[in-house]
Amino acid sequence: MQVPFYDIQAQYKDLATEIDQVVHDVISSGNYVLGGHNKAFEEEFARLHQVKHAIAVHSGTDALRIMMDAAGITHGDEVITTAFTFVASVETIVQTGASPVFVDIDPVTFMMDPDKIEAAITPKTKAILPIHLFGQLCDVTRIGEIAKKHGLVVLEDAAQAIESTYQGKPAGHFGISAGFSFYVTKNLGAAGDGGMITTNDDETNEICRSIRVHGMGRERYYYDHLGYTARLDEIQAAVLRVKMTKLGDWGARKIAIAEKYNSQLNGLDGLTLPVTSEGNNHTYHQYTVKSTKRDSLQQHLKELGVPSMIYYPVPIHHHTPYLKFSPATPLTVTEQISGEVLSLPIHPHLSDEQIEYVIDSVQKFF
């Protein structure tokens, strides 16, 4: 049996009639830039995450960069974050002229360890960038307390946290702003690239809206900020609006798959399953297990037709552009986790037979 790690075509087939119609409507309208679908999508996403403002942008990376500009992150500043992440979290810090300061992660959640933050704060520290991973949130309560104590800005990297909540509050409520990604493999994926900034701060909203269109202010061809071309394409906004109608069903299916994995894989000697930390729901952007036999397990699964992915095999500070930001103190947990994590297939279009095959294949290895 062959098991797809993702199945983007199946997503399309679920909504083919609706997507075809809305794409045709946009193209035939001639209204391709910041049109009605953009506005409606921003309003719908703001309601979904219970925030005052949502600003649609071209990608999750654009969301992070614009958030940092709006928060005044600039040359000489330091931003505390983690190295166990996709590169966009860090490259956007460096692009502002600021320096990423890496702290270690929690061995259970793989996210920022709040106990490591205060030792990393210096007079240059301007912000903390917690990265919500795999479908659940960091310990935002403690991170927020530390930020408040030291007068720091919190910027949430929520690229993998659509519909994820902490103590009932969705991602986007715990910093001055949050950045989301609609890359094709996310729980809510576009037909290409897309991103969103959320904020409850009126000034941040106005600055982000300006920056995404070349820094233009309220009046056309008058510029208030240094900006970019970072608008969300109207066709992508339309497609995302259609896909949002299935987000609840797709999310419920992923949770059901995760629960099946949890019940059938629990207790295997040498395999650690994902843990939903206290206060979180888990939306399972990824189902990530841990094993000291990770590489052998991955090869075994490959031979049986079960794909898997390693998020992330090499911590960011080991890559050439970021070597100069390597911390003096080794990131012991980050290094360990990078050598042990493996993500199993978990998407809403897996059949029951495919799910059982994945389970059986993992069980055979152990």
C-alpha cells in the first residue's frame, strides 16, 4: 500500500465545484488586487481567531517580516527565539538588521522553554518570538509574564497554529501581533502562498496595512513607511474562503486520526508520542513522534510505502547564514530533538485502511 504524506488533490476534489466557480468569478470580474474576497477573508479570519484586526498578506514569511517592522525591530536589536523551526522565523529577524538570540526548547513540547528566557535578556533585547509548533501553542502565560516584567514585545509565530488555542483563547491573543501561514500543506492551505497578520492593536493594524502596499498611507501615492509588495492575491483569498467552510470537518478528522495513533501506538518501547501540553488543544498540523532509532524507523517505513518527514533535521544556527548567531551555551535539547523527531502522515483524506497500515507498519518496526 502507498500512503500519501499530503493529499492536496483530494482537498481540491472535496470542493472542486465551489473552487472552480469562485476562481472563475474572480477572473471574470477583473478585480484581482485587494478586492472583495480579501476584505471578506480578513473579516472571517478575524472572527475565527476572535481578534480585532486581520491583515491578509502574500505569505507567512511576509507576515512575520511586516510584524517585526511594525513593532520597530531594527538594526542592533535582539529578538529571543528558538532554533528548532522553519527558517522563516529567523531569516525575518536577520532581515531587519536585528540578531536572533536562541534559547533551548522544552523536550516534551519542542517549543520555547520559558525557564531559559531571562538569562538571554540583555539591554539590546527588544522582543520575544515564541514559535507555536505542530498545532499547539507555547507556554504563552509565562512568556507573557516575562515580557511584561522586562518591557519586551511579544510577536507570535503562529504559522502552524490556525484554530489552536491556549486556555480557550486562539493564537493571536498573546502578543502585539501574530503571523499565520496558508502554505499549501497547512491545515488551511491556499492554492499557492498566503499569510495573515492578526492584532488587537489599532496602530499595529494601520502600520501593517501600509507596509504591505509599499508603505502607502490612507491617501494613494503618499508613503508613510518603508514597505513591500505583500498583498494576498485575490484568487488565493477566494480559494481560502471556500476552504474555510471545511476547516472544522478537516480538523476533526485529523484529531480522530491522532487519537487512533495514540491508542494503537501507545506503549511501544522506544517510541514517544506527541503530548498535548496543559491548557492547549492540539490541531495536529503535524503528528510528530520521537525515537532514538528515528533514521532506521524512517527507512523501514519508506520500504513499506509509508512516507514520513523530519521537522527539523538541522537547527537553524548550524546553517551557513546563521552560524554567527550560534549561542555560547549549547542548545542541548534542541540538538537532541533534531536527531529524534519524525512526523507521520496525518491529513484528513487518509482512509481508515491507510491509517491502519501506518499503525501496523510502525508496530512492526518496534
